[in-house]
Amino acid sequence: MKHLLLVSSITYAYKARHLLQQNWIKCGIVRTPEQYTKQGCGYSLVLREDPQRTVDILTRHGIKVLQTVTIPAGAEKS
Amino acid sequence: MIYFDNAATSFPKPAAVVQAVNEAVRFYGGNPGRSGHQMSMRTAEKIYQVRQKAGAFFDVRPEQVIFTLNCTHALNQAIKGVMAEGGHVITTRLEHNSVLRPLESMAAAGRIQYTAVPVTEGDDDATLAAFGEALRRDTRAVVCTHGSNVTGTLLPVSRIADFCRRNGLIFILDAAQTAGVLPVRLSMGLDIICMAGHKSLHGITGTGLMLLREGLSLPPLMEGGTGTGSLELQAPAEPPERYEAGTVNTVGIIALGAALDDLGRRGLDRIYRYEMALCARVYEELRRTDGVQLLASRFKLWEKAPIVSFNIRGLDAGAVAARLSERGFLLRGGYHCAALAHPFLGTAEQGAVRFSPGIFNNPRQVTLFLDEVKKIAKNPAVRLNLF
């Protein structure tokens, strides 16, 4: 199961990834799939870790998570 | 060819910067923050790394680093953003036109008023008194240079910051001549710092930085695509993308990252003392040379950026610079885009010749330069029909 955490810009995506790495949380950065973006075009963190814990860490450091999307296993694209 | 015009732009660039340009063009050709493919993402990550480096160098968070096209772009964003609602601004008579022209155009349109105060060399009390006399009820901001691009005179930034804090003013600093030579930090009591990437930071032309205090939001100068929120008609609310509409100068930014690494290895203090030593020698020898007039009445460490401006009596500064250029010495002669400085300094008719060395100049080059200036002063070949 993967989780997408939508953030507001590419800058905040990389800031978030750097912060999460320091917290031993591995994540990638992807272009947000269009079906999940309300505003059109965006970037998301993709991770397998507990999303709530991740959101808490990011929020504590001033990084807004716009939306969290869980992609069930089997529905993940390779 | 001996280059002494680093106040205009630095030359040559460190080898690491040249290499970074090559690598940027070859390997980082994507548009950062626009697509999801490897090239775009690789370039975006590289840009973020430079943002982190700049943040570490200037002691701000990466998102407080705004990449601009040059210092003028940064100053226009800062001034027009801060003064969007009108009011009064205090500035000085030593400013570059990148400060004065935005102020003047806004004033001419009836949107703001501004006062340009005198700066008294060697007397910070007098300079601060001038700021105080200019203060009005509707004063909203101070925008001033850290170091004059004509005389090198450093303004008392910490005291001006104190003045701003006591009076609730936003402080915008033009660090075009000091970033990369002297420490500049928002923690000095500043709200916005604007700088060129291509002068003493040793990046390439087409780059600048604006450092923005956290919590300060300005209307963006330029609006357009930012790569996210494409269905929104409004600019993003958050920095840095709010102020970086359009494709950024990826090659320039990546090169700036290499430049910051290089500066970190060299050390600002060492750079400043080295360049000031070259300037001090020029100042002292020209002071003793008949026919040469120096614009500054004194030249002391920590009072000046590494700039010495002078004239040869009776000669147009542009003509002197042209003569020096013929002999292989590259300096700027004229008015230095400083509309008020030369009338203020009494050089409105001649302008001035500006010596501004860099880290790659050496004492032997200075000796050759001084010999040439002395020759011109002794036997002027070009005369301006002033008299």
C-alpha cells in the first residue's frame, strides 16, 4: 500500500523529503496523478510509512500537506 | 587584459563555476517543477540543493531564498511589493538606479513619495540624523545600499535596522556590492536583502537573490506559470514559487551553487581583507599622485566595500577609462547608474573612474595599473572641453 501526500510546490516536496530523511522516513517525489489534484498540476510525496505520523512531522515543521491519498495494494502503478 | 571592474560583474569566474555551467547545460536540461520525468525531477532537485546552499550561506530557510534575474529584479520586486499600498520611503543619495528608478516611477505615478537623504562619510551619527529628519508619519520603509557602488562607503546597517525597528519600518537592503565580500543576514534586522548572483558571489550573469523574512508576503512583480496549481488563476500564496513565475535560469542557479561552495572554501573574511589590501594600496598611491582626485576622503577597513573611485583633473572619466582600456586595464568610467550620487559627490560633470578588484587580481597587476594612471595624470592625452 502506498500513500501520496500532496504538497503545494516542488520546493516543499524537496524540503519535505529532506526533513523526512532526517527522521528516517523514506519517500519519493512524483508528479501528482491528475485524478488527485483539484488545482491541476502538483507534486506529492510517495511513501509506505504511516501517513499520519509523516503528516505530523511535516506539519510541525511548517510544511502543509494539502491532501493524503492512500493507494491500495494492487491498484498501485508499477 | 587586466580586469578591475568586478563591481559591474566579476571576472573571471572560479573554475568550479565554469564546470558547473557545462554540467548544467549537459545534464540538467529539464524545466524544474514542471514535469514528472527524470530530467525535470533531476533538475528540480539540483535547484533545490542550490536553494539549500544559499539558505545555509545566508542563514535562512531554503524557501526564503527567491531566485531572480539580477539584483535589479530583486529590488523591483521588493520595493514595488512593499510599497504597493503607498506611503513614504526613505532612501539615500548614494543609491544605484535599481533603487531610485522604481521609487521615482512610483512617485511620478502618484503612488508613493520618497526622500533621499545624504550619507556623511565617516560620520554615522550624521547619517542616522538624516534618516531621522526624513521620517514622516506615513513612512513605511527604508531601502538603501549596504555599500555604494561609486565610493564603496558602507552604510551603518545595524543602526539603520534599529531605526527601522523602533519606527515600525520595513528595511530593504541592496547588497549588490557586499554579498560575497561581507556578511549579510536577515538577522541583522533586515526584512529583505537583494543581491546579484554575478558580482562578488561569482556566479554568472542572469542571476540574483532576494532573501525574504518569514511571514512577509508581497504582491508578486511578475505572474505566470509556476508549475503547480495550473488550474488556479491566482499566483501561489507561498514563497518561493510566488515570486518565481516562469522558467528560472537553471544554468545560472546551478552555477551559483558551485560559486557558493567555492566562496565557502575561500572564506569571506579572507576575501574582504585581500581585496581591501589591493584597494588600500591604490588609494594611498593615488592620494600622493599629482593630478588625481579621489572621491573618498578616507579609506578604512570595515568602512568601505573594495572600491576606489578617482578622477584625473580636467579629464572626462569615460575618456580615462577608454585610455586605460587601450592599455589593457578594464575599469568603468562614468556615472555608474547612480543618478544622485555624482551630483551629491560633486562629480556631476566628470563622473568617476572606478577601480574594483576581485579575488583573481594580484599586487603585480595593481603596480602596472598604478604606473599607467600616473602616466596619464602626468601627460594627459585627452581633454574634455570643460574650461
